[in-house]
Amino acid sequence: MPSDVQSPSGPTVIVLEGELQDARVREVWEDLVGRARSAGSGSVVVDATGLREVSGTGLLLLAELRRTVVWAGGTIEVRGLSADQASLVERAVGHKPPEPREQDSHFVSDVGETAFRMLDELADTVRFVGGAAIDLAYALRHPKSLRWRDLLRVMGQSGIDSMPVTCLLSGIVGFIIAYQMMPALDRYGAADQTPTIMGFAIIRELGPLITAIILAGRSGSAFAAEIGTMKVTEEVNALTTMGLNPERFLVTPRVLAVAITTPLLSVFASFAGVLGGWLPMVARDMSLELYLQGVRNSIDQVDFLQGVFKAFVFAIVIGGIGCRSGLQTQVGPGAVGASTTRAVVSGIVAIIILDGVLVALFHAIGI
Amino acid sequence: MLTTAASADTVIEAKDLSVGYGGHAVLTGINFTVSPGEVFVIGGGSGCGKSTLMKAMITLLPPVSGTLRIAGHDLVTGGDEAVQQVRRSIGVMYQGGALFGGLTVLENVRLAMEEQGLRTWSEMNSLALSLLAMVDLDEHCNKMPSALSGGMQKRAAVARALAMNPRIVFLDEPSAGLDPISSAEFDQMVVRLARSTGRTFVVVTHELPSIFTIADRMVVLGGAKKTQLAIGSPKELLDSGPPDVRRFLARQPEERAPQGATS
Ligand SMILES: Nc1ncnc2c1ncn2[C@@H]1O[C@H](COP(=O)(O)OP(=O)(O)OP(=O)(O)O)[C@@H](O)[C@H]1O
Ligand SMILES: [Mg+2]
């Protein structure tokens, strides 16, 4: 049992006997550290001569005692440890560690800080995506400067490979919308107007949006992961010191590839969505010809081009955001994962906000 | 020291140089010059700022203050133009090789030439092949980097670093991750390349066998305030350098004096 003998003038003596294993360390920790602390700047002697077994945590306790006394300005002597054990315990007093930082989180300042950070982030993103668009225009005028192989590879991945899932999803969404809409239209006896609604909803809105969301999940994340990995393995640095601009080299082919494939993909997605909307109409004995005729009559070329244009803009934004997240990858094991997540989340948020802006804009100019 | 006169036959000159991150100096008081054809080692213990200094020299990190002249271009005052010029004069082998994963070994070596667009296809291929032969990799030229061992990747990265005929070649931790034999072979290759091509090599390493094999001269970084401790040939420094430096080169840890104990 640890005991302590306080002689009136001499040092505080703490005697340790028996074993000092984990369970016992837990029992006596508070007590012993408290005694060491109460010695203030006096001197303390820990007599461990009678200790038979000391575990790692036991040594930690001795180290803690030592630290407590030394930092209070006192002196301590630990007797009876083996040379190895003593040298470990003596290491306990090196630099005084910095005070653990206080987690001061005030709700208001947190919200403010976050808002400012988001604004900064937004400005940066806009700048980067704008820069990517300018690089793109440059590449189109100087086709020799383009990495054709990367371009074709990304076009294959973002276009052909995502065709089935995009069309499937869009078709199902078309089906759901038509199905949910019918009871409401029935109330006014206007179920035959379903093709009109489907034309507007899918071709102007949902086709491009669904395509863009899948693009964010598939290509935006892939760009962030690919470029992020290159950043971590110093390949981006290697490009830089070789005098090759990473933005032109890595970003331009990717953004150009999705800018080409996404509008096309969006056209297919819209068609699949419109077709999906026909399925509930089968029960109403509406023929496919009649249905498509209705869709055709409800929209004009401008509506169609509006959808294509949206898909084009979404593609540049998602491609740009994905590449930017990749280039901003920090070091560390979770870094690439974090960049990928950021690429998808900011990509989707950005296109939905942008969609709102575009709708307002198109309305304002009357198309 | 006649530093101005020295600039004619120096390829690197650092004077009162401080380097660090975000304008905050990590390493200060750096003063050295490197002559053409020299193998110059930057050594020192972990965390002393070797990588930081190298990043500044290869234009990835703007120096905080002082003078840093690489191949005649001052990276502190020269702005973007100097940065571009320096990039044209250097080749870098990164620690892990940093080969482009989507390209074959040959394409990796050829890439910079392709982008420069001054040579014909067959010229570029034969140049790349002869560079790969210099590092004993010509028979693996059509493999992807992932199909090479770590040591082979590093050698391929050296070939890539040499591709644009740089005046200065930087090698970051060439021994890291290599077994002792491969590491020794790599060192011999560096010496061979330096002697045969007359290029300047700057090598960041803390491997003592490497240092003694390859270094003509070295600078040792360290100390509590992270600065330059000594400069000279490894032999000189081992014999008559400051105590910290001799301890580093002789592989002796510092004695730890117990503090605050009465015993
Ligand atoms: N990105 C960074 N931002 C801020 N400080 C950094 C950064 N990277 C490194 N440092 C600091 O710079 C100092 C020197 O680090 P550096 O990586 O240059 O050391 P090193 O000599 O290369 O070490 P090692 O031999 O372990 O690679 C360290 O104290 C480190 O904390
Ligand atoms: Mg390092």
C-alpha cells in the first residue's frame, strides 16, 4: 500500500510497495497526484524500493508525479527503480506542453464565421470555374495544346458509361411525376393535359437536373479523387516544376469532356423521362403517338435549347468544382476522401442554386 | 567572401535566406553556394526543414526573405518570370517518384519534350530511351509505373528529371524506402550521372552512408531555432565541424540531462 510520511521539516515521502499494475494505478492515481501537488514547491521522495511489479501505466503514474512536482517548482527523487525504468520516468519532464486549446464555441460567432468562410469559398469557386471556362475557350482555339487522350477517356466515362443509369433514373422520375399528377388533373377533368406538363417539367427542368446530379456523383467525385491523389503523390508538383500548368493539363480536358457529353446525355435523359411519363397513361388508353404529339405541341425549340444550355452550364460548374476540390486536397490519409465529398456536395448545391438563378433569368428575358 | 564574383561559377546561391509557410519563416539564416558539377547534400535531422528548403529551391514555395538565386535567377525579387526561368533549368525527382500513373515509363520521360513540341517523334523516343538506359530501365520502358518496384520508379523519375537537359537536378530523399543494396546502387548511379554529365545535383537526405558516398559538400540544418549549422565536405564536418554536426554524422544521439531532479 502506498503510504506517506510527512516529517515536519523534511520532504514528503511516498512509499510504494507490492505491485503497481493497471487496476491499482487507477485506484491510487488521484490520491498520489494530490499528495504530490500538496507538497507545493517542497521536495518529494518516492520510495519504490518495495515495488515488485510495475506496469506501463504504473510508470506513467510515476512520471505524472514527477511532472506535477517539477512544474510546481519542487524537487523529486524516485528511489528504487531499475535504470531503464528511471530513464523513462525522467523523460517526463521535458518541455512544458502547450495548454490544450480551449474550445470556445459561441453560436453567433460560429455562424458568422461559417457564413464568411462560405462567401470566400463561393468567390473562389466562381473565380476558378470562370478560369476553367476561359482555359476551355483557349483550348478550343489551340487544339494542339489539348490532352486528347484524357479528353476521350473522360468523355467515355462521363458520357457513354453513365448513359444507362441516367436514362433509367430519369425514366423513373418521369413515371413518378406523371403518376402523382394524374389524380390532381382528374379533379379538373384535365388528365389529357399530362403530356403538356411532362414536356415542360422534364425537358426544361428535370432532365438536365437529373443528368447534372448524376454527373456530380460520378464525374465530379472522380475528378476530385483523381486529381487529389495526384496532389498527394506530388504528381501535381511534378507537373508544376516541369513547367506544365496543372490547370491546363488536368482541368481543361476534364471540363471540356463533360461540357461536350452532358448536353447530349441530358437530351437522352429528357427523352427517357418523357417516355417514363407515358407509362401511367397506358392505363388511360393513350397511345404513344398521341402522347408524344401532346409533348411536341407543348414545347418549342427554345424550351428544348434551354434544357440543353442548362446541362452545358451545369457540366462546366460541376467539372470545375470537382477539379478544384482535387487541386485543393491537403495532406493526410482522409484528404482525398474529404475532397471527393466536397466535390459532390458543393457540386449539387451549386447547380440547384444556379438552376434557380437561371429560371429567374430566363423568366426575366421572357423565354 | 566575394559573393558577386562568385556568381559566375555558382549555380545556386542562398544568402540570409529564410524559408517557411504563409510568410512565416520555419528555417532562417541559410547561406551557401553550389558550384556547377557539384553533388551537394542538404542534411539534418527529421523536421529540421530540409523539405521546406528544397520546396523553395524548386519554386513550389516562395522564400520568406533573403536571396535565393537558382541558375542565375533570383526567386525573391524576380517574380513570375524568374520562376518560369528556374523551372526551365531544373529537374526534380520527388520522394515517391511522382510518375504519372496514366502514362507508361517512356511516356513519362517523353512528356515534357512532347509539350515543348520542338522535336520529332522519333527523336523524342530515342532520347527518352537513352535516358532510360542511363538508369538501367530501357527494357521496362513500356510498363506502367504501377508495375515497377519503388526503386525502379525512382530511377524512372530520375530519367524524367533529366529529360529537359536541366542544369540542376534535385533529388528528394533518394534512399527513403529502398533496401541498403538498392540504396547503394542508387547512390552509385547518382555519382555516375553527376561525373559523366557534369550536371549539378542537389540531394536531400539524412542517410549517412549516402551522404558519405555522394556528397562533395553538404549543408547541415538543425538546432533549436532551425538554421544552418555547418557547411563543408562530410569528411571535414565529421572531423572538425561543430559538436551537433559531428554528432549527427557520427550517429550519436544527444545525452539527455535529467532536469529538475535532486538525485
Ligand atoms: N505545410 C506546412 N505548413 C506549416 N509548417 C510546415 C508545413 N510543412 C512543414 N512544416 C514545418 O516545417 C518544419 C520543417 O519541416 P520539413 O518537412 O521541411 O522537415 P524535414 O527536414 O524535411 O523533415 P523530414 O526529414 O522528417 O522529412 C517542421 O517543423 C514542420 O512543422
Ligand atoms: Mg522531408
